[in-house]
Amino acid sequence: MATVIDLLNNDPRRMSAGSARHPEKAHRPDNPIQRKPDWIRVKAPGSPGWASTQKIVKEHGLITVCEEASCPNIGECWDKKHATFMIMGDTCTRACAFCNVKTGMPGSLDPHEPEKIADSVAKLGLHHVVITSVDRDDLADGGAEHFAKVIRAIRVRSPDTTIEVLTPDFLRKEGALEIVVAARPDVFNHNLETVASNYLTVRPGARYFHSIRLLQRVKELDPTIFTKSGIMVGLGEKRNEVLQLMDDLRSADVDFLTIGQYLQPTKKHHAVIEFITPDAFKGYETIAYTKGFFLVSATPLTRSSHHAGEDFAKLKAARLAKAGR
């Protein structure tokens, strides 16, 4: 999930937000950034493990959603040499109201990127890797074949590494989903991001029921692939809407649900309407399990790729337990 946190006052990403980074937001009225509650606190990155991961990422000229989306868990994850790679550039063709990834017209694809990603996965010794991307509405297949090439390259270099993809919706890209599924990732993740009633204001370039159908279609094509989706809360959604979203995902046979707190990156982004309490997150988790999800992660700092490797092991165990083995 491309959820973001406040940036330091002198961070160039914040200084450019609302202008070059987000030209479409430049003339929007400011939404004051609220002070975060005590339960949303993380340590600043800077450990030796974090520095080692950063060095490998920079040496290979790679882009990570950890950095582009200013993920609050980057210190913890990079210390453990866990990184979520963002392929196909750092510029998105869409302009979601919550997201801090740069908006504009992307450049051409790097034909060497699959090998660069595979090399980094091998050097980091990753047991589980998450590959995501910007939206590439400019490409005929939305970047599906590039996803497949990355998956295949990782399989060659690190055959024991499990692979999770976090894809765009491939809206109006016929046959694109089938290309990614045919490459056989272990986990297929596509985030709904928010409840249906918020789509026009929060995720205007997407379609809620298209995303539900995308996830359902994955299971129809290959039932062995785990499916996953995530949302942010605190965007003005109602509790009953979140529960309906859970039902919609279960109707698509989605295995894993993540729920995290939305945090506003700049004054030009969608305002935080509410900070959801840890008890409310626990309530969502309990209800989601009763609805039949194999796995649920619901905390203020939950992000789509946080603890992805550990979660994959839990998913496999849950499937075996359901099968009675």
C-alpha cells in the first residue's frame, strides 16, 4: 500500500510536493497536517543493517516503494534486509489523493531492470521478495510483461526465494493479468486502498469493482496463488463500509487482508479525517478472521509489504491447516 508519513521540513521530497512532484495538486487548497497520536511512533532509520541495504539499492540504481512512499517501517525492514522494489520507474500516470509517488509521464522501460532486481535479491539473500510498480497506463499491457520478466529473472538467480507481486489494476489492459499470473508469483497482491464510496475523491483513476474482479480472476486462473489486498483507514470511511469491503474481498476468495492508518504526506494531499485507535484495529482484525481470511494484519503501522516474508509462512500454514494436513 502506498501509504505515507510526514516528511522532515528539509526533506526535498516534501519541498517539491505540490509542485514538480505533484503538479496536479499544486492548486488544491491546503489540508493542515495533524499531529500524530502517541500510538504512531517509529524510530528514525540509521542502523548498520539499514545502511547495508541502502548501499545495495543505490549501487544497482533501484527504486523502492519504501523510499518513494516514505514508509514508516523502512528502518525496521531495511535493518533486516527486507526491501520492496518498485519497477518501471518512479513516475506514476495516475494522481491518487493519498499517494506521494511522483505523478507525470514516465520514461521508457529499462530492459536491464529484471537482471538488476534479480542480482539485488541474490546479494541481499532474500527468502521472500515483494515487487511493486507505479501505474503505467501509457503501456499497452500496463507493464504486465515487465512484471513477468522480473519474476522469471529472480527465479533463475534465486530459485528458493518466494515472490510476491503488488500490481496496478491493469484497467482496460486486456490480457495483462493473465501474463503476470502465468509467471506464477507465490502471492498476488492488489490493494483496494479504501472503501467504494471514497474512490472518486481518493482513487479517481481506479474502479472498485474492477479491482475486486481482478483479484477474483487470479484465483480462477491459478487457485494455488495466494491473493492479498489492503486498505487504509482514517479517510472518512464508515465502519459498515469496511465490513462490506471485507465481504467483497471474501466473495473474490482473497486470502490475506491488511489494514493500516492513512498518514498525510503533504498539505496538498487528502486530509486525515480520523486517527483510528489500536482497539478499533483489533476489532477489524477479529471480524475479518470470522469472515474467513487466512491471515489479517490490522494495526496503525500495518503496511502492505510489512513482515511479508513471515506472513507468507503463516499463509502456507493456514492453508495446510484448513486442508487438514
